[in-house]
Amino acid sequence: MTWLYCPTCQNKTRNKIRLDTELKNFPLYCPKCKRENLICLKKLKLTVMKEPDAKTQSQ
């Protein structure tokens, strides 16, 4: 098992992952920088997903 690190500040988060862990659209929260990143993880390769911008509602 290994720790999951924040993609923004590179500090340890509160999550541990195994070698066979797969995450899709996982909201990873960092207690140090207080940011939340949407990530995907497969075979210990972390990818940060870009969140779509909120669309304004027009009538």
C-alpha cells in the first residue's frame, strides 16, 4: 500500500491505495492546501481531470 499525494502541493493526503486500485472521477481532498481535485487513477498513474465550467442558465 502507498499513500496518495496531492497533485497541487505534493503532500500526503488521507488516502492509501493498493497497487490494483482503480479510481474514476474521484474527488481527492488535500487537508494541507484545502483543495479538491477530480482525479482518475489506474496502475498507480494519477491523472487530474479538468472540471467543466458551470454554464449560466439563460431564459
